[in-house]
Amino acid sequence: MTRTDDDLSFLGRSAAARQVEHEIAVAAGSDAKVLVSGETGVGKDVVARAIHRRSARRQGPLSVINCAGLTDTLLESELFGHVRGSFTGAVRDKAGLLEAADRGTAFLDEAGEMSLRMQGVLLRFLETGEVQRVGSERAARRVNVRVVAATNRDLEAQVASGAFREDLFYRLNVIRIHVPPLRARREDIPVLFSHFVETFREQYGLAPRVLTEPAELRLMAYHWPGNIRELKNVVERLMVKAPGEPVRAEDVPPGCRAGHGPGPVSIGDGHLERRADVAGPSFGAAARVVDPEAAVARLIASLLEDGGSFWEVVHAPFMSRDLSRDQLRAVVRAGLEMTSGNYRILVQLFNMAPGDYKRFLGFLRKHDCQVPFHPFRGLRPKPARVMPLVPEDYRVAAGM
């Protein structure tokens, strides 16, 4: 996504990429707060870094924190610092991110994940500029920090539901930059591919690879649910696998082909074509809404037909926020329908080791995604002999 540290930019030749570049330039020309929105993996961090690097604060520090996955105490300590003895493990005074970013920029990634309490604490700082360390009874100092926040959440909907403070939303949403998903700017895929090839050529000392036209068409037809982050991983895999060789259509990983994504395009006679059975605008238009049921069906197919492990196919995208709780519950529910509500059989059905049973249930409970098994117990129990067999046998036993 970047060229050099001195020329940080949002790569792409599409109109959408040029629009983001324009908005970065506008934001860099002021000290106003910025809210960057977009799906996971689209490059929101690149936008934040580019704004800082081009702004009058470029000589100051850029402090970055991911607000997701931290308890209130840890997040407050990371943001504001703490005094010795304020909590277990606080053996010395420590400055927080906001103090460290004085005369610079603070980038709050995944700001939509903060609790309502932490939202109130952040709002107070935005209003006063005063940093009060955890455990201190008075403000330590007033700092001059520009705040850039990013989220993959729909904050307007969060405000409407009461999950995000309206006053904080308006404080952060002074300049809004929305980063479109990769599927909405597919013409940028060859540019990004070449950039990542060069990145890994330098990193690993490998000979570069060039896209053939059929391979390029396959990449452009794919839906890219993981966006640019997913594309980068694909390029790294291709570079390591066969450095120096042209990338052919058959080299494109099976999971990154048009049939594995819900996008309305397919490959035909060397050209990108609309699929007649899918409604919606052409792939060059704005992002389409992904069909949740289709996404769940693809996950089930990856588990049962491709032999993928639950930890890779479902757990990993859920933890990276590419999969919703409702979709996770739907996957579990589909599995329970095939196993008559038996979670132990489900562990094997989803290609996990038998010893993963407690870990699996603990994961579901932690994220409030455990589906009650009772409604499925009325189904005819499956013979024990099918448990270690191939996915097709599960489906036969389940009457599918």
C-alpha cells in the first residue's frame, strides 16, 4: 500500500483510489479530527499514516493503538498512562499514547470497539486536551494532539442503537474518509499486485513474478472479502512458491477464484462477464451487500468439501472481524443439524482434533455464539461409525 516512508500514498488508478488520495490531501491540510471508515483490510492505517506524514505535524510522533481486544483498564492505561501502584503490575509511572503523541498524531484504530465508559473518557480528553493518568487524582498535563480514528463498524447505526455515543461520534466525524473495499475498485488489483511483488522481492531477495492475463482476470473476478490484506497474503504465497516464474491462471489459489466469492462476475473466454443469475451492478460500481446466507454456505463447503479446519476457515476470519456473530452461529447451527445436536461429533465434522472439544466450546461461550443443542436432538442420531469418515458420509447420514 505504500511506496516509501517519505512518499506515503494510497495506491491505485481507479476513480475510487484517486478520491481517497484527494481526501487525504484535504485532511492533511488542517488539524481537524478525521474518522476513517471501511471494511477490515482496506488500508485504513495507510490513510492515517499518509495524513500524518503530509501534515504540518510530520516532524512530530505518530502514536498508534488498536482499541479492539483490550479491557477498559488496559485501554485507559495505554491511552492515558498510569501512576505506580494504580493496579497490579503498575510498578512505575508510565506515560500513555496521548502524551507520547504531543505535537503529533494519535491514531485510534478500531475506535468503534470501545466501551461506553471509555468513549466518555475519550470525549473528555477531546474537549479539554488534558491527560489524566490512571490512578492520579489530577490531570498530568495538557497536550496538543491530533486524533485520527478508524473503524470497520457502521457508527451511525451504533449511535442509533445506543452502542456509541452521539456526542463522541460528532467530535470524531469532522472529516470523514471512507475507504472502499477492493471489489469496488478491481482495476487497482494489478497495481497493488505489482507493488506487493516488489515488496516481497526486496524483503526475501526473490526474483519477481509477472501476472499473465488469464491470472489477472481470475484475480479481478474474485470478491476479495479480506480486501488488500488478503491480496498481500496471496502475493506473498505466490512469490515464495515459485519466484521468477510467470503467474498463470492455475497458480491462483483455489480459494481466490470467482466461484469462491459472491461477486457478480465470472471468467468466460478470457473476458470478465456478468453472471446472468446474479442481480446487481457491474463490478466497477459501488460495493455490493454480501449475502450472509451465501457466505455461510461457502464456509460450510470449505469445511465439509475442502476439508478445511474450523480454526482456519471460521475462527480466523471471526477473530479478524471479517465474520459476524450471526454468521458464526449459523455455521454452528448447520453443523448441529448434521450431528443431531452432538457437539463432540461436530468437532470432528469441522476437522478439529478431538482434544479441541473444550477449546471449541470455550470459544463459543466467550463470544456468546454457543447454539443450544436441544432443538436438534429430535433428529435421528447418527451411527458412531460415521464420525471419523469423510464429509460426504456425514451428509448421507444426515439425509442431505
